[in-house]
Amino acid sequence: MVTDLLKEKKEAIEKSSQEYGMLDEGTVRLLKKEEKEARTTVYHRLARQEPQCGFGELGVCCRMCYMGPCRIDVFNSGGPQLGVCGATADTIVARNLLRETVGGASSHVEHAMEIAEILRDVAEGKLEAYKIRDTEKLLSVARNLGINTENREISEIALEIAEASLEDLYKLDRKPSRWIEKYSPSSSFKKWSALGIVPTNIWQPIVNAMHRTSMGNDADPVNILLADLRMGIVDGYGLTMATELSDVLFGTPNIIHSYANLATIKEDYVNIAVHGHNPALSEKVLEWAEKLQERARAIGAKGINIIGVCCTGNEVLMRHGIPLAANEMQAELAIVTGALDAMVADFQCIWPILAQVASCYHTKLITTVPYVKIPGAIHIEFSPEKADEVARRIIEIGLEAYQQRNPARVFIPNHPEEVYAGFSVEALLGILKKVDPEDPLKPLIENIANGNIYGIAAIVGCPNPKTRKYLFSERLIKELLKNNVLVIVTGCIAHIAAQAGFMNPRKIDEIGVGEGLKSVLKALGGAAGLPSLPPTIHMGSCVDNSRIGVLLKAVSEKLHVDVSSLPVVASAPELITEKAVSIGTWALALGVTVHVCPPLRVLGGPQVADILTRQLRNITGGELYIECDPEKAAKELIRKIREKRIGLGLRA
Amino acid sequence: MENVKRVFIVVERCVGCKSCEIACHIEHSKSKDLYKAIFEIPRPKRFNTVLKVDQYNASLRCAHCEDPPCANVCPTGALQKDEETGFVTYNPAKCIGCWQCAMVCPFGAIYPDYETLTAAKCDGCIERVKSGRLPACVEACPTNALVFADVKEMEQFKRERSLRELTAGQKVSIFELGVV
């Protein structure tokens, strides 16, 4: 018997790791199953990390050079106020923020680049696996980019779009990036030009950001924050291009019916999850699942059931009605059902724990991207040229694994939740056109003006285990809906909203949507042939936040007002990734009020915090707002909408 | 006093991260929330310090002595030995700022509060401990360098450790006793 000095500490951690707060029953039952069978859960891992490092949380830890790591005594209790090189808290915070933003923007840029390369190869006739599914969208993208469409072959236009897109990445001239110039709201673009932060290409701001934040360069927090805004704009390029070109290749989403939550895993089917972000892989997996249905029946299953996880889940829901089974945090729980035969991942938000959890079951975890490998996973390298071969192999692995499944270990929660999704800008305009064929934006604008729609809130981002426990997103969304704020969701927040029933038109009364908003949703739903539009409008994956940008551009240019004057707010209530930071930075650059929780890692730098939360209002019109109480956050967001309504002379 | 628990440090496990310092600040703030604590006025105090002397890092605080010189020397009774918990408590209302306690403390555990000109020190997280929780610094220590134990347990642990070192002929891994 060894004396255990840590017994109490272990017990406290154990206790805290089993507190699931307000999480839904299905998730909790799977967490308990995971704890028993895989000896880990996200809450175990979180409890072992807590309390987390305060220097890190406040952004005042600098690891840019080897005289450090340095950190600043934020309580000013006799500890250091400067790093070894003399960097202040504000310098450190600003540098760290810029590097986070680079991480996010780079993710979106590479995503977009891979889609553009597929479009180029398709246009050149080099790629058999893909084709242009939406020529109407292709023409609209060409028109937006100022590319001539008259008397030209589709492939010729596509090639010019693809080349123009890729050119933005690497070009050396000093003209603004074409996508950024053409797709940004003109008032925002004008402000950026005056600030000198319009990217001329994509590589340079990224290289420059890494350079200027390395040791012994930019120490001016204001100057670094300008570079940060520019990085946000770079992120907007990635988002917009990824969405627009994906629509061209895979189709623009339209209203579609499906189901959400882990109950969409079906016991008597071969279940294969698609996880990640890039539709290039998941589209082919869907195709091959259809082709190989018969083989599933031959091994005693009823068929192949593809389920969507994370943003790939959003992509395949929006375009094909594939069930929205699990958000990023629930990905491991999909495996824990014991009925998932394979999970195939591309990039972003693929937690390494998946391999460990999969090893406790028959589930095969498959990674496909050369720069996303996970120890313990099967790696089958995907490339557009090998798309068919890889997708076929993935389905075959699922079929093989199904035969190893142990029925005694299967638990699937009951009751999938009904979902209506697919609200691309085009789909929304399609509905609005039924109300006013001449001027589709008019009914929307009128209802905002008359107060039926008090404002618009884009609730985006991730499911953070820290905030999941108290259902931050659901509570925030409910409050906003109650107060007639139209709620648009994307990314994993869309999963959360779908699971909460917020995408089920039949629950509009139950959820307590305000009367004005309800009347609009019902009227528009009627036009779309539904009892109502769903209480929250699902606009897609996290890159599809660009759809919100496109809508903002349309409305602000139609009304000739700045984006910052519109009664629109954004919130990432459960922020996890650097991508959420870069998307938020883009929104700040556009002039939107952005709420976040957990707090952005800037509070250790008083000047940086002040600029982002206050002074930015006079620069881009955007504003950062940090609050970790959902009801308070809703109240303040509504107050900010009210301010904008007053500014526009609307009834407040 | 028997079974009184104290914060001990296992020096070789301390990486000098100062998490204990921040945890102490937060515990002694009004909000008990890092993000709010940094904006509080007066600024929340801490009563521990991470130091590096020669090759050792260590996190130091009041030892809550059995026969505390500070309480013995205190002319107003501001510092007292709490019989229930064994902690040495302080009462700023009684303190006259004579700093006799600071003079006699062998560990430098007295932290002058220059706003009120009174002595302050580690309170042993008395409220937390009474409600069955660990002191904030112990909870925050990511490498388990800080442990909350009574002397008997601590010494038994060290006896076992030294025996193991003798038998194994090598140092105990810092991970061995960690929370896996």
C-alpha cells in the first residue's frame, strides 16, 4: 500500500468529470457509456486540465523566442510587467491574437484552394471524378468576379474563375485581391482601403503576420491589430471562395428535410460517418454508398447509412439531406454507440482521441488528408484524381467492419429530431421571390423596418465542452427568438440548434418565438410549402458563414448603408477553434458586433481589449463583446440591435 | 495538532508555471472568476510566491506552524492560531502594521497590504477547506508539486519514496504519482 497524497485531488477531478450539467439525456447516456467502455470522456479530459493556465487564458504568455517563455503578472502583484525583450502585455496579447487568426485564416484559405484546384482540373477536362453541377451558380460567380460570360463555353468560364481564384493566392501585383474586392460590401471595402489593410494577395499577409509577430519585430499593438483585421479579411476570402466554388461543383443548397442527433445512427444498417469540412471527399463517399447498397444487403444489413459529423455533416445535410448526427464534441460519442462501422475524416476539428475511442470498438477511423494523420487511424490518402478509388475503399472498410460489430455493445439514443435546412442565400431569395418576384429583398427589409424582425443574429461556431454543460447556445438562441431576432446558424452551432428542435417548423410555438418573428416565419414558410420556416435558419457549414457575408453585402448595398449600421449581430457563444477567431475577425472588419465566449485571449492586454471592445466601433464599426452568461449576452445583443435600429430611425 | 493538513511542496515536480499564484489571486478576489478578477479594484492579492533559487523552483507560502512565531509576537492578537483547522488566521481590523510578524516569520510568508497598511498572509483557503475542497493552489498545480496532506502522511510518503529509490536505484518519475 503506497501513501496516496493525491487521493483527494483525484476524487475531486473524478467528481467534476461526471457532472454533465444540463446536457441532453442521449448525450449523457453515451458519455457514461464512453466512461465505462473507453475510460475517457471529454469531461474527464477537461477536468484534468482545470483550472487552466491563467496566463494563457488572458493571452499574456509569450513563446515567440527562447529568452522566454515569458508571462506578465496581470494582477500587478510585484511580478514582471515586461518580457525579457521588453514586450508589454499588450504587445504579447496582440501578437498572440494575430497568430491565432493566421491559424484560422490559413485553414479556410487552404480549404478554398483545394476546391479551386478541383474546379480548374474539371474545367481543363483532367478530372473525371467531379463535374460542374450548378452552371447557374457558375455564371453568377463569374458575373460577381467580373468575368465575361457571353458566348463562352461553361468550361472556359469555369477555368477563368478557377485561375482568377488561384491567382489571388500567389499574385505579386499591388491590385486588391479580386475575390475580396468583388465579394466584400462596398462600404466595408472603402474603410479597409482607407486603413490600408486590403490584401493584394493571400500569401503575403500570412507570411507577413508570422514574420511581424516573431521576436524583435512589430511591438505596436495598434499596428498588429491592423494586421489582424487584414488577416480577418483574408479569412473572408477563404470562406467565400470555398462556399461559392463548392456550390458550383456540388450544387447550391435548397430547402431540404432530414433528421438530427445520434439517434440517426441505425442499428440494422452499415453506419459510416463523414467528419471534417471538405465536401470533395464526402460527396464521393455518398456516391459510392449508393453504388454499394446491394453489397450491404448481401452481408445482412438493410443498407448503408451515411451520417454527418461536424461541418462535413452540414455540407452533406445542406446538399443531400444526410442526417446531422453529431457535432464536433459528439464525434467520439458516435463511435461509442457501438453501431458506427467507420468514420472517415478529412481536415479540421478531427480530435485525436477518436483513434483511442475507436480502438475500444470495432469502428474503423480513416484519415485521408496527407497533412492530417492520427496515430491509430487507418490512413488512405485522398486526392481528387483518386477520389473514386478512395471513396469505394472507405465504404468497403465500413462493410467489413460491420461484420465485426458486437450487438451486445450497441446503444443508440431514441428520437431523432426533425430538421429543415438548406437555406443558401439563393434558397432564401427563392422563397422571398414568391412573395415579391420583382424585389425579393423587399419583404425581408420591410419586416425588419416594421419590427416584426427586430434584428438578425448569426450564431456560429463550435460546441465547447466548457459551455455545453450549461447549454449556452440554446439559451442564447431562445432568448433572441423570444425577442423577435431572426437567428441564422452555421457550423456546429447548427448541430446544436437542430438537436434542440430549433429547425423543426412544428416546434415554433413550443420554443416561444416572438409573435412578430413567428408571423414572418409562418408567412415565408407558407410560400415555401411548409407550415413555417424553422425557428433558426441553417445556412451551412462554418465556411458558409460567407453566405451571411453575401447577404450582408446585398442588403447594405441595396439600402446604401454601412454594414455596421444594420441591426445585425454575430455570436460565437461556444468558441473553440482559431477558425472561429478568424471568422470573428472578418466580421469585426466588416463592421459587425461580435459576441464571444469563452473570452477571447486578449483580456490581459488592457489597450488591446479596449480597442477591440470599444475603439473599433469608430474604425470599422465592428465591436467585440465578451460575456459568458447566456441571458445577459442575449440582453446586451438585443440592446445593440436596438441602438442600430435607433440609428436607422426605425421603431425601437 | 493531529490530522491538520497543510500544503507541502514536492520540489522536483515544480516547473515554475505560477499557476498557484494566479489561483491564489482568483481565490482572494470578489468574483472568484479570472476574467472578472483582473478588473477588480482593489486588485485581488495573492499570498504565495514561486521562486527559483539555484536549480530549484518552488512555490512558497505560510507553513501554518504549530507554534507560530508571528502569532506569538503579534501585540494585538491580529494573528491567531485557529484551533479548529490549525491554520494561522489574520484579522486586518486588529492589525496595527508593526511588522513584527514579518520580522519573525522564517519563511517570508507575510505579505504587506500597502493600501490598508496591514499584514496579510495565506489563510489556508479556510473557506474552501471547511467545505471539503482543496486549497486553490493545490487544485491548480498541473504537475501535482503541491499536495495537501498532514505531516504523518507526508512523511510516510517520503519514507516510501526513499525506500523505493534505494531499491530501484533510480529517481521516482515525476509522473508516477501524478493523476493519469
